[in-house]
Amino acid sequence: MLATYFKEPCTLAVFRCRPAGSQLDRFIIWLEIRGYRRACIRRHSREAHRFAVWAQSEGLPPTLRPGKFTVPDKLIASLHGKVL
């Protein structure tokens, strides 16, 4: 899914090797299902990536580390004012 929204090989490599890498495809699918536009999906993907990098740098719990980074659907929904 990342390759649908980001074309540069360097960008894809950076996203995939960082903390949120293994979960970004799932997050993108979540956004697509809910009707987010291309520009919003790209922006939110970058934001999730930056958040995961920051969380790791702050030493947040292992549940936010590579391969385990997940954003609960209810949290995402509440941030966007949507009810699931």
C-alpha cells in the first residue's frame, strides 16, 4: 500500500525500516476504507511515521516499537471526531 502513495524508492525504504514500517500498510488500508483522499492518506502516513520515530526516541513502551506499533481504531476515530 505504501507504494501506491509514495513513489520514491528512498522514501519507501525509510518508511519501511523505521518503527511504524510494518503497520503503515494496515493504517493506509484503514484510511482508504473510511474514504480518506489521497493527499490526506499521504499526510497521515507521514504523521504516523514521525510519531513512531519520536515515540521510539522517547523510549516509550515496547508496544510502540518496531513490528509492534499499532494505533487502536478507537483512538484514531476519536482524533478525527468519528464514531466507529
